[in-house]
Amino acid sequence: MSGSPATVDGRALRVALLGCGTVGSEVARLLTEQADEFAARAGAPVELAGIAVRRPDKHPELPAHLLTADAAALVESDVDVVVELVGGIEPTLEWLLSALRRGKSVVTANKALLAEHTAELAEAADASGADLYFEASVAGAIPLLRPLRESLAGDRITRVMGIVNGTTNFILSAMDSTGAGYAETLDEASRLGYAEADPTADVDGYDAASKAAILASLAFHTRVTASDVHREGIAGVTASDIGAAKLLGRTVKLLAICERVTSEDGTESVSARVHPVMIPRSHQLAGVGGAFNAVYVEADAAGELMFYGQGAGGSPTASAVLGDLVAVARNRVVGGRGPRESAHAGLRVRPMGQTPTRYHISLDVADRAGVLAQVAQVFAAHDVSIATVRQRDKHSTASLVIVTHLAQDAALQATVDEIGKLDVVREVVSVMRVEGED
Ligand code: NDP
Ligand code: HSE
């Protein structure tokens, strides 16, 4: 594929591409079109040795001699690197373990797999000395994992918070600008091709939870899996929530929030969660609209950092995959290895109930003496401190908007449950966590 000189061991780097769909087809195209440029950057020619797809007959655009439906055999053949762009856990886990055990480096964008099986994959890579790179698995084109794994490796990261799912960001941005409800906006997003035919992984927060697990693991040097991440999607976000947020100069975003939490006795733990939040419209993440991603990182020495760009799509994601492939090739040429898994801290992952959060609660209440006192009494009973209260008179009722200080999430939930049962409360209009106002 390239006329450049061979690698130090006398031949080109042979790449197996597993999957040639949205992302894989762009990887194949760029690798082919820019072969000479790529070889110069990688320090060795890179040869596409085979492409595994589910239905080879459906790919007349690809060279027939490269195509196979047998990914496992391709992995076992004479290839140096496996680029996995199929997705899912089975059978991809077996293919990648097979590659790593044979000393073949792996580049993958598969967040679902990494969020559950990084430990096994990293152990297999360590045993054989192969590389495991996965920049494209979180936030598409945005260089984010390499900064966490390498550039910030000497710092102490305290928080990683961001918009890591483009589909839900598109839907929430549209709800904010049109005032329309969730179901109607999801239909529109599907019609425009922004939401998948089956949007479950995106709208129910599974995709973002996988990404949060990967981010928390890297940021806090601790193994965090998707099942450790508290997950709430956007299906429960109503036009009333969006309206309540707007009235207070806020907007609603689905955020992945990974934090280092220090207890009063100095013990550190990790909290990882995905849920809708209200943030001030002046917050850096509030201006991130449409299908874009943005991630905000706080570290002791570096301070605040912001990463922004296209979090999905064939070509943007291929950019991250090819960056990893260049890194693997360079390591092969000079004989080094990429960063290994760093899980030495082994911090405890806090359950959501013990995580400090703040709530925004909008209520319609009876407009008579003593109502505010009754409501405040419930907060006090759960040891939840109120930060602000705003009241607006309606006809026979009053609209009450309460924002709390930080409290344990379980105490806040219990407060909301009890308030909803008070006779004086006509309706709980909106309940949502608040971020970005500490
Ligand atoms: P697609 O569904 O577009 O492509 C999947 C590819 O895998 C297809 O070529 C398919 O073959 C092939 N395939 C499926 N099953 C097998 C099998 N058993 N053996 C061999 N090949 C198989 O997926 P995407 O390109 O969208 O995503 C790929 C990965 O990248 C996923 O892990 C995804 O999470 C991740 N990712 C995707 C992003 C995006 O914007 N799309 C962004 C960031 C990450 P065939 O073509 O014959 O059906
Ligand atoms: N479905 C994902 C999104 C693709 O909407 O952001 C990128 O991982």
C-alpha cells in the first residue's frame, strides 16, 4: 500500500480492521488515501492486511481479496495490529484477548467493552507486551484520554465533568430552544438522523455511563466499571423541567460527572454518575449545543481545562483511531510501549446515595400562612440545608423554587419524597440536580 521504507524488523506494519461501518469505512479510506503521509508520520509503512465484516457481499466498495467474515481467523493471521470497530461485548472480547495474548496491539473505539473489561484486556496486553489504545471510545475526535493518561499523569485530578453523548445533547438543546416535550423532540432527532433507530443506549444513559467509567478509571487510577456508575437518562426530562430551568437562568444537560470525594476523616473515594442536571446558562458547558461534546477537567496543579469538539461520526472518530494507530506503529518502530493501565489507587466507588449533590425543586403550593414553614421543616428533618427560596404568586397557589446546598443524595431524595406527600403541596413541578454553582 505504500512505497515507504519498511519497519526496523524489515516489513510493513500489517493491520487487521474488524468492522467497516460508520467508523471503520472512514479508517480504511483515510489509511488508503494517505498511505505515504501516514507512513512518514508513523515511521513505518502501514498495510491494511484484511477487513472483517459481518456480510462481505454487502461491501462491493472494498477490495474483495481483503474481505472476510471470519474476524477470529483474521486476528490469528500474520497481522501486527488489530483495529476493532465492530462494537458490543461478544464476540469482540474474545477477538481482542486473542490478539493481545499473541502480542498484537489493539486499537478500539468500543466503550461498552472497555467499560466492563478493561482489566482483562490490560492484563493480557501486559502479559505479552502489546499496546492497548482506545482514544476514540470517549468523545470521538476530541483528544481527551491521552491527556488524562499521559499529559496529566503528574497531576492530581479532582473532577471530570462533561457532555459525552451527542444524541442526548442534541435532544436537550432542541427542547431548550423550542420548548417542545421529550417524545416529540426524540421523533424529530430520529427523523433528522441524529438519533439511532434504537436510541436506548443513548437516551437511557448507557453510552454515557460507559464513557464515565472509562474517564473515572483514568482520572482516578482506579478500576471503575459501567455498573459502578449511577445512571439516569433523559426520558424523564419534561418541558416543565426545561421551563423551570429557564426561569432561573439555567439550562438542562445530561452530564457524566466523575469526582474524587474526600470524607471528613480524609478518606478518598470516587463518585461516577450520569444524569440530567441544571447548570447556569453562563457555564462553559451550557453553550455546547447540538451533537457536540465537551469535557471539563479540574486538577490540583493544572486548574481548569476544557476539551471540546465532535464526539461522534465516521470521520471525526476515525481521526482518533488513526492517531492511536500512529502511536502503535511508532512504538513498534522504536521498541517502546504505550501507557499501561494505571489502577494503583484502588479507591472505593461511592454509592449514589452517599454522593454529595444539590437539588433544584419547583413546587406549586397552597398560598397561605405556615406553608413555607412546613416545607422548610421537611428539609430540616433530613439535615438538608436550603440555599435559596423564591416564591411567585399564581391564582390560588404559589410557585416555590428551592435550591439546596450540598447534601447526601439519599437525604435529598428522601426530602423530595416526603415533600410530595404534604397536603399543602399541590404539585411537584420539577426536581433536578444542580451543578456548576459551587
Ligand atoms: P457500525 O454498525 O456502523 O459498523 C459495525 C461494523 O461491524 C460493520 O461493518 C459490520 O459488518 C461489522 N460487524 C458486525 N458484526 C460483525 C461480526 N460478527 N464479524 C465481523 N464484522 C462484524 O458501527 P460504528 O462504526 O458506528 O461503531 C463501531 C464502534 O465504534 C462501536 O464500538 C461504537 O461504539 C464506536 N464508536 C462509534 C462512533 C460513531 O459515531 N459511530 C463514535 C465513537 C465510537 P457489516 O458492514 O457487514 O454489517
Ligand atoms: N451514540 C453516541 C453519541 C456516539 O450520541 O454520542 C458516540 O459515542
